[in-house]
Amino acid sequence: MDGADYLHPGSEWAKEPDDIDSIDFSPTVTIMYFADDDTWQAVWGGREQLGEFEGTREEAIAWARERCNTIRIYSPSEGDIVDLVPDE
């Protein structure tokens, strides 16, 4: 299953970029939810993947915080990937 299957159709994340060179590839962690097996997967990277983790939502967030300040997470209520706020 593709992560884009979870995204809202109007999501900026699901669109192809106009100019690949204008994209900020600074390291980030993106956390996605997979309902089929009730797991959260965190992927850390920029232009290349630096690591990945699978576990509960809380475990994925803790793993992400150890590696990076910029964390994005899938929000079931929004149907989109959003920035993780510091106190979440």
C-alpha cells in the first residue's frame, strides 16, 4: 500500500513538485499510520533515507525526536500529513 493512499486528494504532499531543485531536502522524519497492521512507521531522511522505525505512535514519535527537529505526522482527523507540534 502506498502512503499516498492515505492522503486527502487536495493534499500538497500528494502533488508532484514543479521544480525538484526548489525543494528543501533538509533531514526530516515523516510518520505514517498503517491501519492494516495498526502500526506507525517513521522514515528519517533528506535526499536519501537515513533510517526507519516501526512501532506504536508514541514509540515512533520518541524515535523521531531523537533524530530530528522537523517531524511530520499523519493526522487521521485531517487525512493529511501535518507538522508535529512540540508538545504533542
